[in-house]
Amino acid sequence: MNQEPASANQGNILIVDDQLDNLRVLSTILTEEGYQVRKALNGQMALIACQTLAPDLILLDINMPDISGYEVCQRLKSNPQTCNIPVIFISILDDVTDKVKGIKMGGVDYITKPFQFEEVVVRVQNQLTIQRLQMQLQETNQKLLEQNSLLRLEIEKRRNTEITLQEVNEKLQAMALLDSLTEVANRRYLDDYLQREWQRSAREQTPLAFMLCDIDYFKLYNDTYGHVAGDTCLTHVAKAIKSAVRRPADLVARYGGEEFAVILPNTNFSGAMRVTENIQLQVQELKIAHSASFVSEYLTLSIGIAVCLPSHQYSPDTLIAASDQALYQAKQQGRNNYCAYISFSSHYLL
């Protein structure tokens, strides 16, 4: 034979034939090629042998006394434990219909008797190579599935991490724009927001209102009740002002110390007055005792109001200055009230 001997133990082959001479010849050939060989004289023995230890390949005769090779193959293919074992029919039947039937029953190849040694060896090697490649492909596919699963888990993990980081960043950004004590906007955000609303109002030619709210005699409050109570007071006042300013576009911010600022986009003077009165009402309902105040037994606010149609002739600082001047007038008039900056009245919208 021209074929090189196979390496030892490279395959476990079951030969099924009721003819002892055929068993002996095939067993000798395949053993010399390095295969482990088992033998069965009939179909029933073959089925038992496959259940005991599944072979890598079966050489199966067709004409046998108890169970035909066709039926043996059919039973093997219907059993999940043996369905993947390749079967090569080896038979004296050489009609095309017999070969077609063998393939339909699940056989992978068909050898007719009398057979050539070289043909048997080559066909056996081919089928075992195919089986080995299929198993390698299955293992590769399984590894790929496992790797894909791990990759999906890693992607999901990273996505969740990114979402968490994004949420943390958003919280940090929000915290950077909030006053840590009162949890309303801080001065930095107030300045940015006022600039944006000034530009938008100038484009759309809509009124913009700005208010400064100052707690009356807050230094005396701190001196009387202590700074801890003062901080609590600021927090309650901030919440009260915020509850009085209800529109999403309106902004309440801590302007500094005991002062709070309110931006009211698209709001005319009468609208700003209503919000101001509502703010004072909300603060009054807090009923925060202030025994050191000269205007009330409870904590009060003085408020300065300015409203204008933004234009290139003025800047946001002009609006703030007007509101600050109005606040000064409110304090001069006895506190616990509100005033508007009169000299800026040519730009008020009633």
C-alpha cells in the first residue's frame, strides 16, 4: 500500500460484519494503520457496543441475520447519544438503489465488496478527518459563543459603568451649579442663565424681570439665634421663594449672603409684582421668629424689582443694578416691602 501508516490510537473504529473473514481482514488492515479496532458479529452486538463506548467510526455490513445494517444505522441516528457517529456501509450490494438507501439512512459513505485495502484506508481516513474537523469547528464555535457572551457581558458592564459615570458627572455638574447650603442655583449659574435669557429676550423682544430679595436684619438674626439657626433660616427662605416661583423657566438663586435673586423670563411688571407678593406671602407663612427685627416679630424680606426689554443699549449688569437700586429704596422706605427702580421705568412693560 502507498498510504503512510497512521499514528497510533488516532481513532476508535467498530467493525460490524457477520462474516468472520471480513472482520479479521478489516481488523488487521486498520490495526496496522494505528487504529483501535473493535468487532461485532451482528447488529444487536453493535448497538450494545456503541452504548458502552461510542466509536469514532463504524464500518457496517448491510446483510446480517438478526438486524440489517440499514436498521442498525437508523437506530443509531435516532439516538441522540450515537447520532453523530459516522457510518460507512460496506456490503456486497452494489446496486445504485442500495447505495442511495444507505446514504438516506444516514451513512456517510459506501464501500462495495470485494473491497480494496487502499480504498478502505483512504475512506476511513477521510471520514475521520471530516469528523475531527467538524469537532474542531464545533469547539471553535463554542469558544466563540463563550467569548461573544463574555464580550457582551463586558460591553454591558462598560455601558453600565458609562451610564453610572454619566449620572455621577451630571450630579457633579448640578452640584457645581447649586448653592450647597440652600440647594438653589449659585451665583455662577445665575450669571450664565441671566446672560442667556438676556440674549433670548433681546431676539424675541420679550420682557425680562429680575428681582433681588434680602432678608431684613439678618445680621441681628445671626447674633440672636446663632449661625446654625441662620443657616437653617436661609434654607427655609430659599424653599419658600422657590415655591412661589413656579414656571420651569424661572430661576431662583442665592445671590450672596442673605440675598436671593429671581429671574423671570417673558414677564412684565405686573407679572413680576404678583410673583413678589407671592414670595412675601410664602415667607410670612414660615413664621420664623425674629425678636431682633425692627419691622416684625417674624422674619421678613425686602425686594427690589426691575423689568426691561433687553437690547444692545444695555447689558444684564444694568438690570441687576436697577434691581439693586430698587432694593435699596425698599430698605430706605422701612423694609418688609418691595420697590421698582423708577429711573429705569422707560423700559418697563406694564
